[in-house]
Amino acid sequence: MKKIFQTSIAILALAFIFSACSTPQNTNSGTTSSSSVSRGKFVGTWTLTNVSYDGLVAGAVQNVFDQAPPEAFVGSTWKFTNSGNGIYTLTNGTSQTIFWSVFNGGTTGTQFQFKKLYEGDKAKNVQEGYRLDIGVIDNTTMTLRSPVAIGNGANGYIIYSFTKAQ
């Protein structure tokens, strides 16, 4: 009886090890969620078409990206190259050079991150930047969510919706 029990435990342990080491299967079809985002999905020119709020009152946030109110970004154009260089331009003509990347880590899942660069800056020397949760991204639309602390350890979100130029 003891031998059967030990053999059963050994078989279960092996089954667990093999299943834990198996390659995960990707079953989505074109739309990428925050669990698996390739850098290439971002490359191109995007227009920020809408700003909305989840758990926040419109107008509660007066300044995002240390630049302007969220609504000032509606209509802005964001250009991303595969090298990580980028630029966004607000409708009033104000432009900002950035260095962007995809952050795969932490407890919040995959995030879009960028650093603002000024003349003479090298991205590797800039320590501060911004991270936004990736909602959904496909070949024509993208949604990024910026967490905002609202107290008691809870977050509200500013939701940025983009469309890609063809």
C-alpha cells in the first residue's frame, strides 16, 4: 500500500512539472490584451480620439504628463518608431519628444511607458517617466489607462482611446 501511494505521488509530481513547463498558448485573434503585447503593435502614427474616466469625475485631474489637462490631449498625434523614439503633438502645436517602450513586469501586467526628452537628453540618463496600463491594442485602435490614486489604496483611471492612421 505504501509503495502504491509513493508511486502515485511521484506520477502526480511529474505531471505537475510537465504541465507547469509547457508553452502557453495564445488564443486571441488580432486583438492584444495587456498580457502579451509586442513592440511592433505600437509603431506608427496614432491620434488620441477620446479621454474618458473610470472611477473619477471629469475635470478632477487638472494636469497629466506634467503638461496639460487630459482634454487638451484629445486630437493629439503620437508617432512611434520601432527604435523607441517618438513624439506627440497637441492640437495647439506643442510637441514633445519621447522615448517609449513596453514594460513587461510587475503586478499590474504589461504597460506602455515613456520618458520625456529635452534637447541634449539621452533616454538612458532620464530617470523619470510615465507608465500606462495597456487596455486593448490591435491594428487600428489602442486604449491606455492611467491610474490615479483616489485614496484608501484605490485607483481611478484616465482612459485614453487612440486610432491608428492608415
